[in-house]
Amino acid sequence: MRILEINTVNFGSTGKIMLQIADLARKEGHEAVCSYYARRVKNPDKNTIYIGNKYSHNIHKRLFKYTGYNGYFQRLSTWNFLRKVKKYNPDIIHLHNLHNCYINLPMLFKFIKKNNIRVVWTLHDCWSFTGQCPYFTEAGCYKWKTGCHDCEQINRYPASKVDRTSKMWNLKKEWFTGVNDLTVVTPSKWLADLAKESYLKDYPVKVINNGIDLSVFKPTESDFRAKHGLDGKFIILGVASIWEKRKGIDVFIELEKRLDDRFKIVLVGTDDQVDKTLSDNIISIHRTSNQTELAALYSVADLYFNPTREDNYPTVNMEAIACGTPVMTFPTGGSPEMVNSKTGLVVEDDIDEVEKAIISIYEQRPYRSEDLAESARNFDSGLKYDEYLRLFSHN
């Protein structure tokens, strides 16, 4: 079986998922090629078909910013890409993120429909069925069900100076529907339910949860407590790639004011701008050098708190549980779906409730390492991504 994986990039959570599925496919005797836009290519990978480059990508982003048309440009680089795809002749195309202006969407879907290629499309957010935004939970907007217009989030990613959401919603509906054999996959039940309410509802929708590498994310020894003088402290950890209100940075700032010196907050993924908003009592770590170091931080924490307000199926929750640390999160998107009474707590987005829950966990210590380890077995990326191969092989 010849598989073509397409995503914006080959890094970050979606990039890693794409690469890991392709690696597993090759190990099982299939051909697998990955496609994404070329940022810097010194030694081209034989298992990659690049889609344009950073220059064409930047031009496309600029055109989108001033026209509101996302996925409408990149004609030459998309033509060249599709020419190579036709030569590769995939049995199945596995789509991931199609936003961020790196491919011409009408050309891609016309090619798929004309050549009657089987497609699996993993939705990592809601962008595929809205006029523009990847998430709408915080805005409380559900215009996408009937047709977007007058967008309240036009200045948020992917930001545009022109509100073309009404036109884009109709164009995307035209492009994305009518594929003869397409299966929608979502990592969470939450997103699956939304897809079934959208113009993608006529396609079969399957839930395949994201997975993590359990050989990396496991209880890991660390000198972090000793190094920072935290012996006896109850450590509350937060991790994000970008800290903003959507990820709950304001909750941690307020929480630090309320908790006494029995507690210590540690935030990973901060930067100089975020540091200006934080108290000196919060330990700020801009980035970890590798995943093993991150696993050590999960392991040393007493509680992982994820106050996300918009999310699909956050891998950070799984990583924390796999490292033996219970998780507390808001009832947001798919974030609660991996948390149960043995692995953590779902709490309302209310600072009084958050404070009360943390103090209760501190006093009662209700979570056992054996239960966390048992739950972590369900997160094995090998098992999860094998579900994709079985789906690819099913006719």
C-alpha cells in the first residue's frame, strides 16, 4: 500500500503524529511519503514530497492577510506537487492540517476527486468546517453550522484584515464535500460530534485518540526539587507552547495570589513577555531541551493543571498521567476525555472552585500511582497509530 501523508509542517504535535504514522507504516512493509512545505532543505529526504518553500508560503500568507482567501493561492507550487503525487500514485492520502496557506485547496481536492483517490482526513481542530477559525468555543460562536459571516475572531489565527468568512465557508464546503471515499478521523469524541453537525456530516466519522511515546513519558528521576529548594512543596505544573488567556495563563496568575507557601507553581513554555506578567513566586521555564527533561518535570509535579479554554485532545494530559501525575482540567473540548476518577479531576472555569479542588487534592492525595500507570497503557502511540493502518487497509 502506498500512503501519502500531508500536513502543514513536520514538527509540533501534528507533525510528529504524521511522521510516526509514516514510520510505523514503513515498518509494516508499506510505502509512506510525507508532504509539507519546505522551510529549510539541505539534504532532501527521499520519503518526502515538498510543497513549495518558505518564500512561496510567506507570499501566500501575505495574500491571505489582505484578501481573506485562505488556501486559494500557491498555484505553481501545488501544480508541481500534484505532478509528483501523480507519479507516486498513492493508494490513500492521509490529510492532517490544511490551513496556514501552504497549498492550493481547490487544486488539491479537484485532483483527489478526478483521480478517485481514497482519503482519510484527521481533524486536529475545527478549521475544516468554519469560515476561518480553528476554534470557536471561547467566542461562543456557532455560525459555522449554517454559514459563517461577521467573524468575531478575524484578528486571531489565522488573522486577516478582510472578513471573507462567508465566502470561505461556502468555498470550503464546495471543495471538501463530494469526495467519493473520505473518512473523517478526530482524536476526540467532542470534535467528532461537531463534525457530524457540519457540512462534513455525510462522511463517516471515526475517533482515533492521539498517542504518546511511553518509552519517553514515564516516571523519571529528577533533581528539580533539590535544585530549586522545593522539598516538601506541593508542585502544580502547567505546560503550553504559547501561554495566553486561551490556555489559562490568567488562572495561574490569580491562583498564585491565593495559595499559601505549601504550594509552588511551575510553568513551562513561557517567554520574556509572559515573565513580565508573572509573580517571582512562579518558576518560569521557557523551554525544555528534550522530551526526557519534560518527562522529569511531569514526574516531579504533584498535580498537572491544564486550564485550557479551547482544545481538541491535548497530549500534555496524557504525558502527565504517563509520568505518574494526576491531571486537573476544565470541561473544554476533548480535554476531559482522558481524565477519570482515578487519574484526575474536571473542574469548572471558576477560580474559587479551582482553589478548593487543589487544596482538597493536597489534603487527601486521592490518586494512586498504580491507577495512573494502568491508564497510561491506553495512550501508547504504537497502538493508536496502528488503528490508522488498519483503517487504511480496510476497503
